[in-house]
Amino acid sequence: MESQRKKLEFYGGEWMSFIPFLVFLALIITTTFHFGSISDGALWVPAFMAIIVGFFFAKNKSDFANAVIDGMASKEAIIPVVCWLFAGVFSRILRTSGLASGIAGVAAGMGVSSTMFIVVSFIASACFCNCIRYWLWHNSSRHGRSLSGRCCSWC
């Protein structure tokens, strides 16, 4: 038995469903070019405001809220978001640990070419990532939890 999806209805007709997108676009342009903010945090306010505007134009608020939640929970939408979050976390770890500046300092002192610098940075980041994974695996197994895997990618 197939479940049929309800069509969202908006006050003002179907074309009003574009209003949240236009609000998002206008606020992104405003925050980027007028206020000069290019941080990740500057994206949350326009996205939230677009959802709020869409909520007010929707005839059935409950169906609109469910559509927003279903859209955020879909695999196609969440995978890029999770990758973006993990990349941000990993870059913060590399910056805080000093590994990135250490590699840059050693490479500058040795006169390494730009291509070799990228190769060395990739290998060092992969080793660092595996060390973190091993540490997580070791600490979780000590407390009776399992991370379903090996201590590193080559084991």
C-alpha cells in the first residue's frame, strides 16, 4: 500500500512557494555583499528566516513543518551537511593541535615544492585521523562499546 504525499498549499497560489527561496537568496546577498560577512554563521539566519516566511505562507502549518523535517532528514540532503560539519571539525582539530602549522613550518624550512607539500599534508592528515580513530576505538572498547571496525584503515 503506497502512502500518498499531500501537496502543500500556500496562500496566494503555487508560486508563493518560491517566496522562501527568494527570501533566502536576498538575505544571502545582503549579508555577503552589504555586511561583508562570509562566515558559515551568516548562512543560518537567512535559512531560518526563509523557513519562517514559508511557514507563514503555508495553509496547513503542520504539513509544512513535516515537509521541512522530512527534507532535512532525507539521505540526499543530510550527507553533504554531515560532510561539511565533519570537514569543519577536522580542520579545527588540525588547527588547534598545531599539526597544520607544524607541517607548513617544516615544509617552508626544507624548501618543499607546492605539490610535495600537498602530498605530505595529506599523508600527515591521514595518519592523524587514524590516530584519533584508534584512540576512540581503544577508549570505547575499554568501556564496553564497539566502534564496528579496526583500529586503522589498513588493518
